[in-house]
Amino acid sequence: MLISIDHGNKQIKTVNRTFTSAFTESDTRPPFGEDILEYKGKYYSLSGSRIPYMRNKVIDDRFFILTLFAIAYEIDAACAYDPDKIMDIQLAIGLPPAHFGLQAEQFEDYFKNRDVVGFIFRGKPYSIYVNEVLCFPQAYAASVPLFGRLKNVPKAVVVDIGGFTADYLLLRNGKGDLSACDSLENGVIVLYNHIQSKVNSDLDLLIEESDVDAILLETSHDFDDNIVGIVEEQAQKFISDLVGKLRERMIDLRSGKAVFVGGGSILLRRQIEACDKVGQALFVDEISANTKGYDLLYRASKVRR
């Protein structure tokens, strides 16, 4: 079974599910909650407070535990669960372009070299064997599902704003120019840190990342105008700085189309639309754009073979 997973520092995305990159661990079964995973004698429950940023995701088992959740969700979504069967799993995964060259092989091995893995999820036993893993560059992967829409566009730039990185890729008539594909450490986690620091220093208040999301997405919240003003101001400055850094790399978003993908682009759409340094902006309101790209790239690799 092919399962595509986008291992974000903020969120884990599959084709069918998105959840925060966070869990709690305990030696005893939690007293409540359905989505409890038991692995090697420990109990894990997803939580809303993400784990700290990890540039290298293979230094411990945290992202493997999150992957087990993702695999279980996808098996259930496909109605493929069989308690008497060891399920062969093929993983399509990705990394930011700036990390890809050094970490891709290591990231693939992180999942492959584990033999049969048994765990219990929602009270049901699972046995899986990851027999193949292919890793692809983010941004490039996100551009693959867009080929039909951009194949006649002479020049477009895909900007994928994620948790810790903002990845970009130049497209010419829908085809990626990998010489203009890289990552900036300008993801929304950086924005959260700036906002939290500013609110704390100016107002002596502590706010959570979910509070920032609520303000930027204009969902229901009860924060006063001072907090809202700081969040909005910092978010607009963040986008302006990001576009400026792209310009330093000879990527001008005022010429051609600028295609924004990823959760950060959804979160900051109003600020992007208000930025005078962005010309024709196209938004892909699909948080799992990279995941779908991984799936297509994996299948294409099999055809080429």
C-alpha cells in the first residue's frame, strides 16, 4: 500500500488527514481518548502543542511515532485493515530543497531499516513492513499537481510556506527549473516566535500559536485590539521580509505568476494579497499539496522503471 506523508515541523499531512506534529507519551494507558497508539510498551496520544523544531528528523523516534499514526489513519481510510496480515507499506515522503541533498538518503533509511513493526491503534493490532521509501524535494513535489494549470504559463514561482522553511521553485511552462529551487528558514514557526516575543515584551502577555492562527484566519476569538494589531503587523512584516529575501535570490514575485501553497500560505493569504511586492498571486487552498505530489512522483518513478 502506497502512503504519502508530508512530515512538517508544524503538521503531519497525508492525503486524508492533517494533524499537529505533537504527541504525549506515558507508561500507562490514558484514561480517555480514542486515538491512542501503543508501541513498545508505551502509550501515545496526539496533542495540540507541537514538538520543538527539528532540522534533522531522524535523531530520535518522534517522527517515526507520528508516522505510525499517519499510516494507521491511511489504512483505516482505505478500509484496508486486516488483523491477520502483515501489510507491506511503500512510503513517499519529502524534505525541504535545502535539506534534501544531505538528508534524503538518511531520511529514507530511518523508515526502511526496522523489520516488521507491530503496534496497537484504537485497540486494534497492526503489523506493517515498510519495504520501500522514496524521498522527494518539497515545492517541486507541490508543483507536480499544478502542471496542467501552469503548462502554458511562461514563468511562475511556487512558494511553499511551511512550518520552519519557505521553499520556492521556478517553473517555466509548468516544468521545474531545479537551478532555482531552494529553502529559506522563513516558515510560520519563525513568525510565531516573533509575535509571541513582541506580545510578551509590549503587553506582558503570553499567547499560544493557536491564538495567532485564530487571529490570522479571522475565526472566533476574544483578543483585544492591541494583541490583534501586533499579530497583524508582524504577519505583514513577515511576508514583506520573505518576499524581499526571495528578491535577493533573483526571484521577483511581481513578474509572472506567484503560486502559493502550503499551510503557511493559507494562514497568511490576506497578508500576501496586501503585499505590493507580489504581482499575480494564485493560491492553492490544499494543505496536502506536497503529499499529492509525492504520490504522483512515486507512481511516475515506477512507470519509468
